[in-house]
Amino acid sequence: MFATFTAPSFGAVHAHRTGKNGAILPCRPRRDHPICEHGRPEGCGARHDRDDPQVGQPLCASCYDYRGAVLRNAHAGEPWRRFTQALLAALARLLGIRRTHLRAALRLSYAKVAEYQTRGLVHFHAVIRLDGPDGPTAPPPGWATVPLLDEAIRHAAA
């Protein structure tokens, strides 16, 4: 499976968005034109090019949680560590077996890359595979299916 784990929002930021036909869409259109508590618009109707310096910048610098964003980046490895632990537990729970029995039957293999999003937050791309107990040269058990792994990933990521 290929999975992407994005960071949570720390506030609204300008975005480069495109439609199915490649046309540039409005950044954050809002029909009601709301205003934040600092008097700034909560929407943006501009059509930002990909290299527009506003892309990734907060709509309101006072509303944006910079501290939270910095701490999230500084500790980005911890949610990944917890995810890998939770994934094994989720698989065992979905199968109704103990983790020790699961480890004897298969091996979880990961390859992940961390990258910065335009908004400056780290997110992960990962290839997650179920191998046989001896690793990639051993086939996984027949019950180790893609739908099972998909469901376990969703449980663990939540």
C-alpha cells in the first residue's frame, strides 16, 4: 500500500488549486465573506500560481498556530513511531489474534519519506507491505490481504 500522512491544520493558508481541466481555481472561496476575530477575511478569491509567494502563508498571521506547527515538525517522528506500533495492534485486533502470533506469521515492512508541504509542515509518504515471517523473500499468509492492510492503516492512523 502507498499511504500519505498529512499534518493537521494549524490555520487557513493560501493555496494553489487546480480543477480537473488544469484551470487555476480560487484559493479559498467563501460566499459569506466571513471575517476572523482579527478583522481579516477568512477566505481568499485570488487564483494563485504555483510559485506565488503567498501560497502556504496564513490568511491571518494572528490566527495561525505557529507554535503548534513548529512543535509538530520538531516531533514529527513520534506520530510515525506510534503509528507503526498501532498498525501491528490494529492488524492483530482485526484478525482476532495476539501480536506475538501475528509477528510469527508475517512481517510488516515500511519505506517512508518525510517531506515539507508548501505550508511548511512535514508529512510522510510510505509504502507499507505485508511480507512472510522471513521478510520480503517469503510470501505473506493468504489472509494478509490488501483490504485488511488498508483497514488496519486507517485504524492505526486515526
